[in-house]
Amino acid sequence: MPDHNIEWICAECGKLIERGYLLVSLEDALHNQFLKNRCETDHNSSTTFRGLEKGPRSANWRALHHCCGAKEGGMQVLEFSINIADVTCQSLLFFTLNMSGDTWLSGTDWVSFIKSKVMPESLSAEI
Ligand SMILES: [Zn+2]
């Protein structure tokens, strides 16, 4: 399958990223995961789509230049990052499979974040 370059736009300065990383706060992810679990327990598996919408907000993945990330005080201890240089369509699949074993991933917006980057416009319009 031919790989195509994904264009990452910096969440800080809005410019195209050549060297940077994808970043998410593990602290937020774990917190949201905790809230989600509690939500599900409270609602006793009667969670509807409406209920999900109202659920805790997912921790947001962001793409950042190295220098723009550094402006925020650099990497925090409780953050997970992926070097954009390592990101291809194939490696995204690997990262996703690799991280899906960690419960914190579902506390983030990883699926919609990646979907918006790799889904052809024609396909995403239908979904
Ligand atoms: Zn930037």
C-alpha cells in the first residue's frame, strides 16, 4: 500500500510541521478514563449515545513543533508523545494496536484525531 504523507498542523502556531511530535496528557487521559468508568457504573450499562456525548471530555491529542512544545515548558512527566518523524500510515496502525492495550488511550480523542488525518475526504463525508 503506498504511503501518503500526513500533514500535521501545529496546535500552537498553526503552521505545517516537519519536525515535531504528537502529544497527549496522560494525567487528563487517566482522569477521563476514571470518570468514564464511574459514569458507566452509575448508569448501569444503560449509556446511550446521548449519554456518551455528555460524558467527560476526552484528553486531546495535539501536534506540536518541538520549539512550540518547548514554549509550554517542555515535556511534562505525565505526557505521552510520538515523534512525527516516526509517523507513517503503517506505523499509526502499529501505535494504535500497541497503545490499545493501555486503558488510558480510550480516555483520549485518538480515534477521531487520527481519523481526521488519514481518512480520505470522500470517505469521511459519508460517515
Ligand atoms: Zn508550531
